[in-house]
Amino acid sequence: MSNDVGEIQVKDLNTTHFQFQQAADHLGFSDEFRALLLTPYRELTVQIPIKMDDGRLAVFNGYRIQHNGARGPYKGGLRYHPEVDHDEVLSLASLMTWKTALVGIPMGGAKGGVSCNPRNMSQAEIQRLTRSFVSKIHLMIGPYRDIPAPDMNTNPQVMAWIMDEYGKIHGFSPAVVTGKPVGVGGSLGRNEATGRGVALVTAAYGKRKGLPVEDARVVVQGFGNVGSHAALILEEMGAKVIGVGDIDATLYNPNGFNTKKLHQHAIEERSIKGFPDCEEIEPASLLELECEYLIPAALGGVITKFNADKIKAKVIVEAANSPTTTNADLALEDRGIVVIPDILANSGGVTVSYFEWVQNIQQYRWDLDRVNQELEKTILGAFARVMDRAEKENVSLRVAAYLLALQEVAEAVELRSGF
């Protein structure tokens, strides 16, 4: 399908906003209703002063934005990164609204973050930062109000600190946060859930379109929690991971990595750098390797108009949030490169987060088989709906996903508000 949308027309729109507008055009939403769906319910920006280990006083900016709660309590991750700002958090909060709607989870969308560099901070400093942040936002979150989860540079330990700090004020409340360690109410299977969902969607697409993951060449940009588990599970399915990258190194092995050994190396060294029997290549060239499946699993905005014409993958599976810019998306579509959008591909994490919340509310733990079976049923059901809609209306998978998500949210808004 050809697109004639130029750079000037889309340069002022962030990726999520533009994708929303595309779907809203298809659905014929009025300007007033679009404004209602786009405008966040509540935003909070806080100052977080803490003492660093060397005695210095450092001040950080923290954010929590609740976008839309028509379908249930707000749900969304908390990230620690130097580039966190209001606009990024708002975009990701709206993305969560559409993601939860697409997979049928009865929750809304939120996001949070702190502008900091955790790579330069000790565990003690990160803990003080986290607890201070919770003290500023505790009235905004809660088991039936807003449930944070791990995101970039946060992990189960950070979630445990959030639960503990919130509990000091409101009493024992494990359901206030998901992605916790299993020992304090976390769900089995949560840690690998996003990566598992990426692998399940990739395999489902391959089966439906005759591009099986067995013996397929896979490139993974970002070998953190999501990318590493996606690689591990895809290798178990028979794929060959030929390229990987993290913040410290970019590695290539045309014969395929032993991802279990690579994963263990990354855990021990906190980086893939130094892994033997492979070639270290330039980071930019990783995205341009010839492969069947390219999985960007790091930061957003890595596939742009400047490198979209160099992509040689047949399919891009968006494990990260918004890794493909609007102009790149249009260019890839013109070239016939399929993009499985983030709101579908990486929805395994929020799906199992929802399962964890359910277990906390019920005070009953599911076994791992049940968690994985429910995840597979949920994400493959969403995948089938997206594929069917895309084929029926002759639109991209991204547009089809947004059409389904917007319809779900719009219906809930109309039923609750009467608008």
C-alpha cells in the first residue's frame, strides 16, 4: 500500500498520537471525541531530593500520568532513564490504554518514570529514590486505582520497595504493584512474560504467513529482560539468533548464538561484551543485517527515516515501545516489510501483570503452566483478531490493532459517560 504522507505533515506528531489519528480517521471519530480519548485524566510531576552515598544532595524529576481508566484501574510501567520526560511518559501512558484494550485486559493506561541514570547509582541510592518517589505519589496509586509495574531499568526488587513503602502508609497491599519477586506475591512466569509474548506472536505470524520460525534468522537489538527471553524462547522453537546488541556491544554470528550461554554471560558480566566466538560489529549495522525477523527490544525511535531503507528483515517485531518512527513505518510499509506493532507484540508483560494482580486480589497463586497457558490464549487471541481485521480492511497490522483498541475504549467511555 502506497503512502503519500510527507515529513512535514507528521513531524510534529509523536508516533503514538499519529497512529491514534490514523485509526480515528478510519472509525470516523469527531474532533471532540478524539480530544476526549487523547487527553489524560490526571498528571503528576514531583521533585525527588535524595542524599547520595557521597553526601551530595541530588534532585530528580518524577512523573506519573494516568491516561484513561474507562475500562478499569490504571496500569503501566515505571522507568528510570536519563531521557524520561513528561512527553515520553504521556505517550507511553496512552500506549498502555490501547494495549490493555487490544488484549482484552479490564484495565486502563498509565505510565511513570524518573529522570535519572541508574547505571551511575548504587542500590542504596536507587532504593532511596524509589521510596521517596512512592511517598510523593502514594495517593495516586492503589490496588483499585493505579498499579505500577517494571519497565526500563526497574525490576522486581524496585517493585518490592514500592509495595513496602506503600504498605507503610496504607497497610499490606501486594496488589498495588505487579512484577514483584515471587516471594512477596509476584507471579510465576512474570519475569519472562514480555519476551515469551514476543516469541509467541512471532511464531504465530510465521505459521499463518508461511515464514516459520524454525531455522529462521533472528536479530535482537537489546538483550535485556525482554530481548534475552525472546531470543531464548525463539531458539527453543528452532530459530537461529544471528545478531544481538546491548548498550556496551553489538555481536554477530552467522551460524547462530548459543543463547543460553550468551544469557548466562550477560547475567554474570552485566553485558554481552566479551562473549567469545563471534564478531563485534557497529551498532547501526545490527538493524541492517539480512534476516527473517528483526526484534528491536531496547529504546524507542531506533528505526527512522534515515535507516528504514537499509532494513533487510522480512518482518519487524516490536518488542520495545515505539521503536519505529512514523516516517519509518510508512517507508517500511511501502517496501512491503511487515511490522508487528508494539501494542500487540510486547503485550505479554501487561497480560501476566494482570494475572499477578488477579492472584493478589484472590490471595491464590497459579502454577506456571496455568500462567503460560492463559498468556498464550490471551495474546494469540489478540493476534488473530488483528490479523483478521488487517486482512478484512486491507490495512497494516498497526492500524488494525489501533482500530480494535480504540473501539474497545470508545465503547467503555460511551457506556460510562453517556457522551
